[in-house]
Amino acid sequence: MEKRKSAIQKLKDFADRTHRKIDFNEKAFPSNAIHPLTYYRRYVSIPENDYNQIFYVCFGDSRKLDNYSTFSGVFFPLDLAGETQICVRKKQIMDKMSLFGKKKSYKTGIDSFDSQVVFEEFTAIATNKIFTNLKIQELILKAFDFDMRLRVGVNMLNLDFIPELKGRTYIGIYSTQNWYTNLSEIEILFSLAEQLKGWADFIKEPDLVGQL
């Protein structure tokens, strides 16, 4: 019987097939009498092209129990205030229940977008127009149509293990539930990130005004 390929091996195959570079690491933390299980910390980084501007990144640390112990997605650097943290996701049924509906969150003021999303986090020292831009809103909704588990976030994850992103502010389209290993799915994520980056770079004078 053929040995089942690991996620890292599948991503290595993807990089080979698409002629992309890949950086990966897997570190084991051996078990002991107190913790009889072996834990692993893994990561993979694949740049979209030789310009090293957009990266497909996977991370997993079985020692962690928080919401960011596993994630994968596409990320690109963008000059924003270092304190900025923003996370938007698709609105779910639970969000529409009265118990949850009373909680105030950031609104862009564009009803067609606000009615479909929830800002889980919005901490922005400087203002900017990124999330009020209609083209960017369209791309965010397109990402959620591709996979409703996705988030679009600014500085929500620690990506310091990627040299090109270490210490920089960034935007990402990512999931905290799984690693994407399917070639076509990763290419879709790259395409979404490329379009999002194009519009984000186009916006010259940030001016995002929160409405609570």
C-alpha cells in the first residue's frame, strides 16, 4: 500500500509542480513522564513568485491550545500603523440571534457589506480607506464565497518565522481551521491576495472611519 503523503510533502509537490520556492520546518518536542505525547511545530512558506511579495503560509503547533495553533493562508506586507489589528469574517446565523446582535462592532457604513460580515477585531490607530473601498469589499466577499471559514485580517497572527514579513505589518486571507494542500485552492488564494494587494497599494491616503 502506498504511504499516505503528509501535508508538508503535498505542499513540496505543489511547489515543484508550479516551479516555486518553498521553505519548511518541522520540530518535534519529545514526550516525557508528565506529557507522554510528542508535540510538533511545523510551518511552510511558499512565495507566489520571485518578487517575494505574497506568501502562502501554513503553521501548526500542537502544544498550543489557542485559536491560532493552526492556520494557513496568503499574506502580503502593507505599511500600516504597527498597533493596527483588524479581523473580519463572514456573518453566521448565530450572529443574527438577538443575544449576539446586541454586541456593537465596527461598521463600514456600507449596508450591503456590513450585512454580510462581522468585524471580530478592529483596533486602528491611524485611519484608512482599505475596508471601505468597494472593490476590496467585493474581494473580501468573494473570499468568503470561496470558503466561509476564511478571515481577512491585519496583524492578527505572528508571522515572524517568515523573514520577509518579520516585524512588518501585513494583510492576510487565512483560515484557523485547516491547511490548504490542493493546488487549485492555493492558486485561488494567491489570485485573491494579488487582487487585494493591488487595490490596497492603490489607496494612497488611508482614512477609515469607524461607526459603532
